Amino acid sequence: MKHWSLYALMIVLFAFTALGCNSDNESPNPTADVTINIVGNNGSNSYSPNPANVTVGQTVAWHNSDSMTHTATQNGGGFNTGNLGAGATSAPITINTQGDLAYHCTIHPTMTGTLHVTP
């Protein structure tokens, strides 16, 4: 009887563990105003949309739709998503600077994108 109790406890613990897993990294972040997809290592076609249009104060998240790890890092500093594995979505980043903000992947520097930020 003790073995059945142990098995039942293991099943319950497994179920709670599975239910508690966070799958936010597998889909675009619903709390960001704008989500940009990272579509692959293809120069200025690596991010979609590109350029992305946002207004000052909006939040932007990047979703890695590719099978490789990438980043979205503003040229000269400013924002950096950090490494985003396949299927991951960055935390929303608030954009507070007006103008065209160029960014790239620090792992694959030929991957480039632009945020067109209006007031």
C-alpha cells in the first residue's frame, strides 16, 4: 500500500510541476504594445516588421521565431534584450527616445533592425 501512495504522490507532484511551468517564452509577449519577430540571420530582413513603428512610451518585445539564439541590442547602447533562445520572448522594453533607433543582434552583427519612434 505504501508503494501506491508514493506513486500517487509522485503523480500529483508531477502534475503541479507541469501546471506551474511558464510557457511565456514560447509565444509573443501579450503585455507589450508592439512585438517584433526575429525571423533569422538575414541582414535587414532578420526582424519583422522592419522598420517597426512605435510611439514614445510604448513597450516593445522581441519574439525569437528562429531556431538559433539571437538578441536585439540598440546600436551604441540603450536597450538590450539579452540572449533569446528559440521560441523565447523578451521582457517588454519601454521606448522613451524619439527618432530612428538602429539595433542589431550581438551574436550575428549582420542582423539589423530599426525602430521608428514618433512622439
